[in-house]
Amino acid sequence: MAALQGIIPLIQVGNMRESLDYYCQVLGFALEEVWPDAEDPRWARVSRGGAQFLLTMDLGTSDRPFIAEKGNGVVFYIPCEDLGALYEELTGKGAIIVQEPVSFGGRWQFTVADINGYVLTFSEPFA
């Protein structure tokens, strides 16, 4: 059986430059690659530690209802070793906090939104 190597979410964004600024300047992700070029990016990959996202422009080319609502019903859980330090870092940079730190399922977590409506929950690691 083929071994899976992880998952990298591909999310549609309305404004690539603003989204890259938020992910890199506020959430602390590094820009790893862009396509077709840095002058007019239409697709990008960002990473921070073991977490990665692919960002693509919402080209409005699909009429499928499941694509129409960005982030609808999806929460990205990102495990983090030092949750308190990350919370202080992100609040200090102006992250959009939608849930303050709370204990849930035996783990502390907090949740931020990005500027496109996606929700990221940073959590203590799963056992």
C-alpha cells in the first residue's frame, strides 16, 4: 500500500499579495515558491516548521457550490510545541483572533482567521 506523506491544503484567496503579506508578516510563514513569478503571483507555497499551505488565486472559473464559500466548514489544526509563545507572537503582530486560548479535548488551543475567511487552530500536539 502506498504511504501518504502528509497533506498540504490548497486554499483560494481573493488577493494574493495581501494574503501573502498576512501569512508571512503576521502568521510568520516563509514564502517558499511562487508561480509564475514574484511580480504577479497566481500561486504560492508558504511554510512554517512542518506546516505548509498552497495559495491560489480565486479565478472565479468554477460554478460548483462547494468552491463558492471559502473556508466554509473547514478548520486547519496545526500542532505547536510552545503554544503560549506562539499566541503572544501572533497577537503582537495583529493576528485575527477568533478564539482565545482554551482547553479542548485535553489540549490547549487558540484559533485565528486569515483575511479570506479560513480558520486556523493552533493546538498542543496530539499524543
